[in-house]
Amino acid sequence: MSIAGPAAALDAPTRALIVDDDPDLRELISQFLSNNGFVVHTAAQARDMDKLLARGDIDVIVLDYMMPGEDGLSVCKRLNEAGGPPVIMLSARGEEIDRIVGLELGADDYMAKPFHPRELLARIRAVLRRREARAGGWDAKSPITHFFGWQLDNIKRTLLRPDGVQVALSNAEFELLRVFLDRPGRALSRDQILDYLHGPNADSFDRAIDVQISRLRRKLSDDHAEDIIRTIRGIGYMFKPLK
Amino acid sequence: MPQNARGRRPLFVSLPIFWQVLSLSLTVLVLALGINTLLVLKAPSPPPSGYTLNEVATALRRGEAPLQNGHRLRAVDKETPPDYVTHPPVMWPGAQDFQTLIRTRLAQDLGVPADTIWISFPPHRDFGRRASRDRFLFDGPPPQHGPGPNSGPNQRFDPSRPDMPGAPASGAGGGAPPQAGPRYTGGPRVTADARANIFFPAFNVTWKLSDGRYRVIVAPKSLIEPWQARLLLGFGLTALLILPLAYLLSQRLSRPITAFAEAAAKLSVEDSAPPVPADGPREVRQAAGVVNAMQTRIRKQIESRTMLMGAIAHDLKTPLARMRLRIEDLPAPVREKLSQDIAHMDGLIRSAMSFTSAHKLAEQVRPLDLSALTESLIDDMGVVCEIGEASLAPNLMVMGDQVALTRILTNLIENAGRYASGCRVRLAAQGDTVELSVLDDGPGLPEDALEAVFEPFYRLETSRNRDTGGTGLGLSVARALAEAQGGTLSLRNRYDGDRVTGLEARLSLPRLRPKTRRKAAAATA
């Protein structure tokens, strides 16, 4: 097992707070995260959590959905409104609708129990990375992005056409559209797009991007003559500037 | 409030069915009797069905005569006499008297001898003994024997006087029997005036003309007598008046029952359907109360079942999560095996939960592009499962839920991957439905299993299914979700001649026409 702890990439060790009413699970997660370089605090319920949060140095919270007293959803909503640390919600309710509700109430991510421990690790990192990126601009938490009459639901990962019809996006298409939406009016080369999608070290094929983009274009095709994603000869692609 | 509502309800409709039906029957009965009684008592008497002697005489003289009942009495000249002239039928005594009377008087009226006149009564007419005496002839004082001093005006009518002109001395047609004679002799009230008003039941007359021909009046045969017509009119009037009334009342009676049935039918389909309205007759209100109570019980049961499922899921998933964390330190081969077991249990719990909550879906459908959804899904699933070249019609809209549709398709594609190592997806519009087919080249299914596999936990071969890791709920969940969105899901074998070449899972959904797009958008906005 060679999982590099986030501490390697960050200056100080990452502090995680685990809030769960099940003592065994709390202990197990805590142990697992400690083994992977986190400094872990635990709380059995919302009140204990608030005391720990008062310290002010918690970087991420792993929150159980169902707890005695104040439940996870309400805690999550409260934290989100107060601008607290990112939250990953754990839930025994694996239904898609529960996931959506959790995300809409401001959870940064949502995982159904039982989860793969390494996946939890990956999600925590992703959430932290996103939080970093957000400091620079786009608010990743906004559930809906509007552009030219279209709406992109960042939680359900679907497009809403100007006439109200829902258009599904594959994961790849969603990520691609996100890359474009974050950088409207900028010409992007294929390499740049791949970097934004998979991180700088990934190696994917150029052509796969072209296929994805042509599909995305087809879904974005509208009565308007003008393309939302334009091909820039010799460079790559450009998303139509937002007004 | 219910008290108020009951107060405002029309009285008749809220009465028990028993009383409604009883009162309806009584009303109809009373009305029918009343109408006919009124008709009998108040209506003018029907026109006479026979004719007077004057009318007959006129007809014989002129060939035809108008009758008081609106018909015309016609006489026809013939070369040969009718049968009753040549072969006089045998008559009962009263009728003979009567016959003689009529002959004599007609002969007098026409001024011819009585033996040139023949009378015959049609069969089946009311010429009984009683009729001949009581109804048609006399209501005067008792007959007197012999010509009285005051019988002057009456004399020429006396049929039994041999000395009278035209008297049936020789008795053509039977003649007057001796014992009958005295009865008629003294009828003082039978005057010429009265004759005009006495109606005789229709009879046949033949008059031998001077040129040897016979003038014949045949009793007109009418289908129904005026009194019968009057009775039938009464029936008709009754029916005419009662039918609309009975129709209206019956409709009012059946309306609450129909409404009840409709509301009850909705209950079984929709979870959120309003309770059956407690309106109408008492019996219907009682039934509605019972059904509503039952519905509440069922709903509670479903709720508690869902809650139970949720509780079980929660209480199972937390230990599963613990197990998943605990096995992290185990050697890789053991960990992988245990991890698979945990994943299988997790899948089972998830399927059971979606199966119990599928009915909630119908509330959250919205217009969506099924073509785009299918394409994205194939894109995403291509990593997991072999998906062959697809033929997808673009821009097919349906009312549906993206999560549910994704779930259905995922289940179907995973099944194909499990049993046939790959599949092709086809999407096409068929009239007003959109058909989404997942086709595989696997072994297919036995015909009797094509429907049975949709039963929860139905297993074709236990061993095989365990190996491939199915939960036994995939198709049940898929079908429950499809039906919650107004669609259908079915399986059929694909054939090449007689050989099964694979399986087709077909999802049909009602198509949303592009022209209704704007409206749909407005509805969801």
C-alpha cells in the first residue's frame, strides 16, 4: 500500500474531524485516516463537534447522516451557512435522491456506507483540492450554473435545455463542460483540457477529447446558429464568452 | 364541518339505497295507477266501435255512410250472395231474436221486405245472450204482451208481429223463435230517435237488390277496439311520464356508486390519491369509510415497511462499513474475497430499498432527452461492460426520472454483461411510444421464465446466479421503476428461425412530442 499522505503535499498535517455516533466506526475511520497521514479528531454528536470546531483548525469533516440529536443534514446546512470546513457526508441511505439532498444542502461530497476506505481517502483529497481551487475563483458549491439560457446542475450532473428538457451528460462530458465553463472565452489546447480534466500527470489520447467535444457540442446544439463551443484552428477549442 | 356538508347534501341522494329504491318503486307504482285512473275517470268516452241501424241503412242505400267514430261504412255490390245467405249458421236463441230485430228494422228503413235482408254476426264478437238483452236493447219497463194502446209509434218496429210489413213470417235466416217474440213487443222506449243512438257491434248485412244482385256490408275489422286503444294510450302515457323520471332517479342513484368505484380504483394505483369522498347514499358512505380506513391501513403498512427497510438497511450498512474498514489490514486475497461479499450484501440491500421505494418515483418525472441519457450511459458503462455498436434515434423525449431510467438501463446492461458478455442498445420511436431495447447474443431464457424472472428473488439456477453475483432483484426493480414512470418492461427471446440467438429486454415509454415541449417547460418552470 503506497498511498501518499496529503501531508506530503501540504505544509501542515491535515486535520480531519469524524462525527459519527457509532464508536467502532468512528475508531476505525480515525485509525485508517491516521495511518494515511491525517491528524484525526472524533466527535459522537453535533454538540461535541461544535466544541472541536471552535479550535478553528479543522480542514475537513466526515459527517454521519443519521445521528441522535441534531442529524447530519441539519449540521451540514448549518456548517455550510457559516462557511465552515468542507463536509463529506457518510450515509447508510444509499439512494441517489439522498445523495442529491445531501449535496444540495451543502455537503461537498456524499458517500454511501459501506464505502471503500481508499475511496474515502480519495474523496477527502478531492474535496480539499477543490477547496483550494475555489479560493482562486469559481464557487464550486453553486449547485446550478447558468449560461445562454442553459442550466448545468452540478450535483445531478445534468443539463437543462432552454426549453426545460433535461439532457443527461456522461461523466466525461460533465467534466469537460465544467472545464469550459470555468474558462469561458479562452482558447484551450487539447493538452490544457486534458490537464484540467485529469491532473498534470495523466496521459490520455488527444483524439478521445475530440470525440467527447463533438458529443458535447451535439447535446448543446440549439436553434441558435452560433456554436457555444468553437473550434479554434491550430489551437483547440473555445467556449463562447459569457455575457 | 362534516355535519354541515351532510346538511347541504340533497336529501334524496343521501338516503339509504334501500329507501331510495323502495320510494322509486312506490312512486312509479302510484304514478302508473294514478295516470290510468285519471284516464278512466276523466277522459271523454271513446268513440263507439259499432254502428247504428240508421248508418247501416244509409250505407245500404247509398253505397257508403260516414260513421260516428270517423270511419266510413261501405257497401259492395256482388253477383253471388255470401255464405250466410245460402247456409244460415246455427245461432243461439238470443242472437236469433236480435237478428230478427235488426232485419225487420232495416227492412222498414229501406222500405223493402224483410226476407231480402240477411244478417250475420262475425265470430268472436260480444254477441252473447247477455249482450243482446242488456246492453243493446231495452232498459224500459217490462215488455207487454200484445199491442197496447200506447204502442202506436212502436208498432212498426215490432219484429214479432206477423202482420207488420216486412215481418219475418217465413223466417229467412232462422226467423223469430216463438218464445222470443213477446220480449220485444212492448219496448216502448225504442223509438226512431233512440235508434240513431243505439250502437250495435259491427255485423254483416246482405241486401238482395231488385236486379238480383246482393249489396253486402262486411263488418269492418279493426285491429284494436277503441277501448283497447284507450287502455294502450294509458300505458304509453304512463311509460312516457315514468321513463325519464326513473332514468333520472336511477342515474342519481348510480352516480355516487360509480364515483365511489372510480375513486377506489385510483387508490390502488396512486399512493397520494385523495381518500374516497364519503358522498351519496348511506351504504356508499359506509363503504367509502371502510375503503378509506383500509387505505389508511395499507398506507401505514407501506410506510412501516419502508421504514423497516430503511432501519434494516441502516443497521446492516453500518456493520458492513465497519467490516469493510476492518479487513483493510488483512492479506490481499482474503481481503478481496471479503470485499466482494460485502459488496454483494450491499447490492442486495440497495436493490431491496429501491424496490420498496419505486412507487415514489411517479411524483418526480419531468421531460428529458432519452437519447442523450442513453448515449451518456453507454459512454459511462462502456468501461464496465462490453457494449456493441448502438443505433440510437436522436432527440427522443419522454417524461421520466433520470435516476430511475439510469438505474433501469444499468440493470439491463449489467444483466446482459453477466449472462451474455455484452450487448447492443437500440433506441427508436414507435408511434407514440419510445422503445429502448437491450439486445444480447446470450443463451436466452426458457419461454416460461420470460415473465417469471421479474418476480423478486426468482432464480433460474441458484448456483449459476450466485457465481455471477446477481441479487435476484435487478429486473424486479427495473420493472417497478419502469411502471412508476408509466412504461413497461418485457423480455423476449430473439430467434433466427427456430434457434434462440439471444435475449431482448424492451423498455417502452410514452413519447413526449416535441410540440408539447413548450408546455412542459412552462409546467416545470
